[in-house]
Amino acid sequence: MLATARHQFKPARASDRVTRSLRALERTASTSRVLNLIAIEAESGHRPEHFQAPLFKNRVLNTALIVKHRVRHDDIYLFEEARATTTKVIIPFDRRDLTLGGQSVLVGQRGWTDLLINACNGAGEGDLSVLRMIDSLPSLDPFLLREHLRRHGVFAAPCYFALSPADIDAMQGFVAVEIARLIALAYRDMGGGGAVHATRMVEALLATDVDERLEPLRATLALEGDSFKEGVFSWKGFLYYKWMLETLWPRLAEVGAEIGRLAISGPRDPETGRYLEEARRRLQTGVLVERNAILRTLKVYNDAFEHLVENSNARVFREFLLRAPELFLNLGERVGAISHISSYWRYRYPAGGTLTASVEEALDIFMDFEAGLAVPLPD
């Protein structure tokens, strides 16, 4: 319940949506919507890198749950300005048992810095700054989170980002193929030397900082300073999402079918039974709605890129880069929501496993999934 600006989580009746969301988080690893710092400490707390390069210097904050949260009607009054999403920081009362509840603060709500400092028994400006950086991203995708923090001088340990060297290599390979025509156009008169320049361009595009290697592109697009830097970072975000969606789409189709087949055991009242069956349909429909919206946004990029490489029309791609930060936020929120569903479901139900859940667990899962989608929850 929300008696004050601080959310108080506590054990409650089965219909308490907030408590269910917290319980669902107890059983998940990090996803595009959840950064589970409790699980990261449990897995990597013994490693020197976790101590030497923590994400947050404050120990309490560095064992919190960070969640991308879609602002609901009962959250709106907390903010000075309207916003679609925010970043929720959950400080559990007991990290070993989240059902005991905890305190949460929404980044950007009125007085959030004081609330967080009190909840963490002190948090420095550096930690608050990191939270603002995280809040400016549309999701918690590890590649983009790592790059965004590094751009602002924050070099947290690799254990905070679920990225393997193979992931990075695959991403670079995808980008090389994706922009091959642009590279061929830019270096068509360079003969054998074009391959070297092509490699440098891919590395430059995926680098943390925008440097002189992209100067020819900047000059061609007639962009200056921060407009070019923010546009390139958002372009990199589009490329990252295109890469991850290649494997996410088929996984989502599998997950949608498995949600329909989930066997739910245990007694339930008519209202609960009705919710569970309706939630299945809403989730399957909601994922399709998000998919269509994602494809529409990606088409804006694809069309602009085609104009650049097929028609040598720099103006259209320049306009895309100027709009890219806004489009990137919308795209990231939607991809983050469906990626969370896929990641959490497969974490809870490995491929080929038994698809069963108690009524309580099914409620936790469905309500958590619906909280991230643009699907209205029942009152």
C-alpha cells in the first residue's frame, strides 16, 4: 500500500499485486527489465572484481533489485511530470527472503534522493548519478547498459553484465554484415585497403566513445557534437536490438505456446480462475502488439538506412539520427518487456521441462509479465 511517497512492501492477501511482483523477482536472474544485484552478489561476491569495481559503492544499494517499471495510474501523483516508465529500486528487508517485503523508491519521484539515502543508510552522489544514468536508458539490456555507463566514466565489473566474449563477437559480426553495403559505398575506391577501413568502422561504431574514425560519416551527415554522439549511440542500440531479436522472436513463439499449456494446480476461487485464463490470452495478445510496434519502429531505421546506401541520400539518415534517441527509448521499453518474459520463462522452465505451477506461482508470473507490457491490469 502507498500511504506515503515511499512504497511499503509487506506480506498481504493473495490479490496484493505489489507483493506478488516482489515474490516473482525473488526467483529470477537479471533480465532486460530486472537487474538482480542480490543474485549477482551470490554468484560473484567472492571474486575480487566484485569488490574492486562495484556498480554502487553503497553496500545496501549494491544488493538491491533494480527494475524498469511501467508507471501506473496509482504512481502518477508521485512525479512532477508525466512519464511512461521509471526505474524502481527495491531494498529488501531480508535479502534471503523477499516475501518479508522491503522498501522501494522510484527514481525521479518527488524527494527520491532523500528516500533512497534513508533506505540505504546513506548513498553518495556518485551512486545517485549512476542511478540517473540507468534511469535514462529504456531497459537493462547488458550491452547497452555497459556501454552507457562507460560513456559516462563508470567501469563496473563484468559480472554486472551478462555478456560473454562470444556474445560480443556475434554482435560485431552482425554489425559488420548489417552495414556492409555502407562500408562498400564509403570505401569503394580504396581497393584492398577498404577491408582495413571496414574493420575500423565496425570497431568505431561499437566503441564506447565516438572518435575520429567516424569523422567522415559525421561530415557527410552534417551533424555536430552531442547530436552526432547521441545519434550514433542510439543507432548502436537499434543494431543491438536487431541482433538480439533474431533469436528472441522464435523463443517468444515457443514461450507463448507454453504459457497456453501451463498446467496450474491447486484450489482457486472463481475470480482467480477467471483472471488466470484471461491473463493467458492478454499476455499472448500483448506480446503480438509489442512485436508489431517494434517492427514499425525498426522500419523507420531500415527505410532511412536504405535511402543512405541505395540512393546516397544522407538527409534522410541524418533526420533518423536526430530522431534516434527518442525512437530508441520507445524501442528499448518494448523490447525490454518481451525480452524479460522470454528470459524469465526460460529460466523458470528450461526447454523440455515440465510446465506446471501452483495457483500462487502462476499469479506471481502472470502479474509480473503484465506489469511490463502495455496491457491494462484488472482492478
